[in-house]
Amino acid sequence: MPSTSAPGQQQQALTPPVPAPSPSAVTVSTTSSDGTSATSISTTPPEPLILTANPPDSHVLVIKLNRPRVLNALSTALVDLLLSALKSADADPDIGAIVITGNEKAFAAGADIKELASLSFPSIYIQDYLRGVSEGIPSFKKPVIAAVNGHALGGGFELALACDTIFASTNAQFGLPEVKLGTIPGAGGTQRLVRAIGKAKAMHMILTGDTMSSTEALNAGLIAKVYPPEQLLDAAINADSLAKTMASYSRPIVAMAKEAVLQADQLSLSDGIRLERSLYYSTFTTADFTEGTTAFLQKRTPSWKNA
């Protein structure tokens, strides 16, 4: 995985955001040379489902999905931890932007199929299965960036679509193959993909299960930037106009800009313009509007108050 620190910075290791689950017990039976047997119990701590890092001086939180053996399949437990980490970051005044990533092989290759096969209509209806992905992620005020290496399929692609923007590596693959499992996308895929790339391309991908390369995704306007795999995460954090830059601006102003853009898909043009104008007028009441305009006139860098 690429470094989570800029060149010349001290790298901070990715760590679990919460205590790891209780160790799993493994029973081992052995037989000695004299024929006697013995039984012992050893414990192996399970790997944390997500890891987090806050690179020095970046004001960016990196969240890494961490189920490599199953290509970061989105289990209920992983999604719950992801949403909890996002909620904490959204409330942390030191964090200005969030990057979600996976590993070199997969951002997330979809829902956990073993878990999926055990579910029933009553259970998923009652628990609002995957609602946290489709509706929870866009509700956060701070920018959330998906940095996609490898496969982003099914629920993993829907997770990326729910983020505010997507940066991808040259080996990224995007797809909604649910039709091959006898189901359909259920975490926003049918709605967000149409809005991102248009009905014709979205219909083709959803009805065939075909994937789209990062080059095709860039040309279709689905993703914002493409980088070599080894440069992706560092670029998502540090390159111009990415997470570190977003995090350097006024928190309330960035939140208002994000709200205006997100509502563009939900409102008519006239209602969207009214919302934009209302938010624009409200920026004039902030200390950061005063600071930003004053700094511009004085030809200096603004010192944001986040107020």
C-alpha cells in the first residue's frame, strides 16, 4: 500500500480505530512419542476490519478496508465500523477530509456473499440492509474521497459512488454484476450510476454485469483522476485539489459547497439555483468570508477560523 505521508513527512502506520474483537480460540491436539495425547488451546487475534491513519499536517483521515482474503467484501460488521469511523471524523475539528481505500487487488469486491446468502426479505427490510452505504455516507459534511485500486464491484462500486469524488489507479475495474447473482444493485447503484454516466452506459453495465476500466470511467466522467497504483493513495491525499487541499479550506464553506452540489441531482434547476443562492448569501455571515476577502485584498494567505 502506498505511503500515507507526503514526501519528507514521517509516515504514520494504519491502525485499528477501535479495539479489535475478542481473539478466536483454536483447539490443537497432539500425540507424543509414548502414545499419550494432549490438548491445548491457542488464540489468534482476528485482523481488524478497517484501519485508519492521519498523516502528519494533512488534516486528512485515511480509512482502509481490511478484509484482503475476501477482497474487502462488505460485511455488515465492516460497514458498521466504516460508518462509525466516518461519524467520528466528521465530528473531529482537526479532520477536514476523508479518504476511503482498499488494497492493491480490491477497493471492495461487493457484498459478503456468504452473509448475503443467509439473509431473508424480512431481515433485510427490518435492518435496512446497506442503507448506511446508500444514504449514510452522503450525509457527512466533510468531503469523502474514494481512492480505488483493483476491483470496485457491486456494493464496493456503490460505496465509491456514494463518496463525493473518485480517484482511481490504472488497474481499477468498476462494475455492478448483481444480475449474475439473481438480484439487482441495492445500495444506490441504479440511481447514482445513471446520474454519473447517463442511462445508456448505466443500463448496459447493470443488465450485463460488464465492468468498466479506469480509462473508460475517466472518459465517461465517472472518476476525477487516474494514477499509477503505487501513487494513488499519496496523490489522493497530497496532490493539488485533492484531500489535503480540500481540508485546508474553511470547514463550513466546504460543507455548504458540498451540500449545493449534492442537491443538484435531487432538485429541479430552479429549486437548485434557489438553494445555491441561499447558501451563497449565508456565506456572507461567516467569519471566514470576511477573512477570505480581506486576505485576498491584502495579498496574503487566509487564516481560516472555521466559523
